[in-house]
Amino acid sequence: MSNKIKALLKIISNVIVTLALLLVVLLIGFRLIGFQMYTVLSGSMEPTHKVGSVVYVRKVKEEKLKKDDVITYHLDKKTLSTHRIVEIVKDKETQEIKYRTKGDANEDEDAVLVEYKDIKGKVIFSIPLLGYILTFINIPAGKIIATSIFVMLISFVIIIELITEDDKSNSKRRKKNEKESSNNSK
């Protein structure tokens, strides 16, 4: 195999490893430092957060929330929503702070005020399209396919490493033999 092809394969291998590490950091690493991830399923926050994006949410203290923050919160026990705070309201009866929200793409504000206890956190950043991957690998068939792709990519990287390592070993051996031959002929 020519050196150019081996060099190209090595570059491809390095790109695969880099992309795999980046994906691991995006899908797992941020969870380790306190972020929660949610896939945007509706267009109510477009163009800020498009359908298929992953929003990275971090819990914040109640006093840190302010108008224009985008929050993810429970609409009910099973349903989450991600909308922008358009007003902070003090409940006249309970004196409790509540949040009026609205989707960026929606004309009307949400009908129900959000209580702090229902807020999962504030959206810190989002990554477009990553939600499609996240959603796919959370279904059984997606897990099997993602695992298979991961195993194939790791196998490819290992094979490329072995091929290029053999060349390095052969080159070192050749240089050593040449040096010994030149020493013996003296």
C-alpha cells in the first residue's frame, strides 16, 4: 500500500476519533457537569431553537431567572416545554413568583403561569440537528445501529493503526539493519 494512501487513511482515522470524542462529550460529558439535554420537538421556539435541536439546560436559582431567559419546564408530569420568560409575575394571593412564558414563534403568551418548582432549568445553549441523533439512539433499533457503527468505526481505526504501525516498525528495522550492515563492512 502506498504511503499516500496510508497517510490519507491515518487522517480519516484521526477525524473519526475526533468526531466520536466530540459526540461523546456532547451527549455524555455535559451531563457529568450538571447539564440536562432535551430535544426540541416543536417549532414554537424557532428560529432561536429549531426542531431537532438539543437544548442544554442547567438548573438555576429562582432569583437568577429574569425576563428573556429561555427555560425548560413541566407542563404536566410527562410533558416538558421550552419557552421564553416574557414577564415575572407575583401572585396576588400567595405572593409566590411565577413566570409568564411564550414561544418565540407563537403569537400569544402561554395560558398558564409557570411555577419555579416546575422549572427544570435555564437553556444555556443549543446544538441544531443533534436531537435527531439523540432521539434515534434512544429507540431500540437506534441503539443497535449506533452500537454497530461504533464497533465498525473502532475496528477501522484499530486496523489503520496496525497498518501504519507495521510500516513504522519495518522502517525502524530497515534503518537498524542498514546501520549494522554499514558497521560490519567497515
